[in-house]
Amino acid sequence: MRLLGAPLSKRRWRLAGTAVHLANGAAAGVLFQRLGLRGWKAGIAAAQLESAVLWPGMAVVDRYHPDRRSGAWPPLLLNPRVFGQEVAAHAVFGTVLGVLIR
């Protein structure tokens, strides 16, 4: 939530991050359904594709995010732990998405 919310609001970053994250998930669900995709395998594939396409954006996060600039966070783009966490989280999201949309 902080990744998405902190650049938008210093005090209400949790609310901002949650709102952006929920909107992104809802948009992904609508697109998944409109493309006619179904099932957990398609869900995982779609979520991993989205993650792979957006991952280079971590270079922008590394340069401009307040927590990166302050040194509170390590560099993210080439961090294997952060990448692994994103792969795992998107796999869970894709599985749930694929199972729920019939």
C-alpha cells in the first residue's frame, strides 16, 4: 500500500494506496472478463504478464519514491526478494481472479 500511497499523500498514504490498489485489481478483473479469459491458469498467466509489463516501472520507483529517496527502502528493481514477493502475490491474485470469474 505504501508503494502506491506514499507518493500521493504523506498522511493518508494507507487510504490512498488501498484505493489505488483496489481500483487496479477491479480494472484487471474487468479486463480479464472482457477478454473472455477463464480459469485459474489463465488468471495466473494474466497476473504474471501484468507484473512483468509493469516491473520496469520499479526504476521510476527507485528514483522518485519518497521511501527510496530517504534510504528507508533498498533499491527495488534488481532486488530478488521484492521480485519474488511480487511473483507470489500476483500468482495468488491471478488464482483468485480466475476462480471467481466464470
